[in-house]
Amino acid sequence: MPDTVPSDVQTACACGTTPTSTLPESEVDRRVDQLKAMAHPVRLQMVDLIYHNGGEICVCEFMDVFDLSQPTISHHLKVLREAGLIMSRREGTFVYHQVVPGSFVALRELMQRFGTIRREAVPVT
């Protein structure tokens, strides 16, 4: 990832503290893909519809809710699938979508991590 901070910069903090447990780059890449997928209003609503429909929804139900073409809905579902957030199964001519178990647990843990202030890293003045 080109925007990462070089390791020599991380250890040369002027305030006297150094990061001790940053996210591994592989996890950063995975979470970025998931957050990008969820950052689109339609995809966020799609996941919410899956949740409110008991964890699974037929693609035809998305067509009833969104004023979008079938190819556009398919594109949004593909983005969510490629990010590892949903999975699909075919039953006859219908395709059903559901959340990948555990995929949102990792995002919740990430948000909790960012919502927690690391007191030990704050210099006392």
C-alpha cells in the first residue's frame, strides 16, 4: 500500500511514544475493500435489506425496492461479494443473497478499536 508510513518514521515520534500494535497491511487492505463497498448508499441499503429480511433476500426483491436497472443492481451485489461481505446461492431461477457470517464482526471490531482511546499512548505533560 503506497500510503503507509515508513517504519523509521513510526519509531521516531517526537512525543516519546511509539505505536505498538498497528494493523497488519493485509488486514488494512481487506478492511479498506469492505469499507469502500459499504460507503455507497445503495450497497449500504442492500445490506440493511438483507438484515431486515431475516438474513437472506432474493435479487428480485432488490428490483422492487431500488429504481435501478438489473445490471446496476448486479454490479452493486458483485462489489459486496468481492469485498467478502455477502454470498449468493442459486435456487432454480432465483438468486438469494446473504451476509457472510463473521464479515461484519471484523468491521465492528475495527470501529471499536478506533473508538477506544489508547490512554497509555498519550504523553503526560
